[in-house]
Amino acid sequence: MQALSGLRRPVDRFFDEVTVNCDKPKLRENRLRLLSTIQATMNRVADFSKIEG
């Protein structure tokens, strides 16, 4: 959990600075794949869907 907490700022920055659903299909696909990888990694540690807020 501590290692994942270090991703908070970079992930927040990603969403602040990057448009995931951009007009370029290849770029959009890569960005969605990156988010999917982050989600899968976090789900290996805990089921974050159970956390309210």
C-alpha cells in the first residue's frame, strides 16, 4: 500500500494534464492501456471499489 501511495501525485498529474480520450486512436488506446495496467496493479493489492469516498 505504501508503494502505491507514491503513485498518487503522478496519477493525479496525468489526469490534470492528459486527455485520455483524444482524437488519435493509437494514442487513446495506449493511454487506456496504461490506465488499465495501473488499475490491475492496484487491484492486486486491494479491492479499491469497496472504499467509499
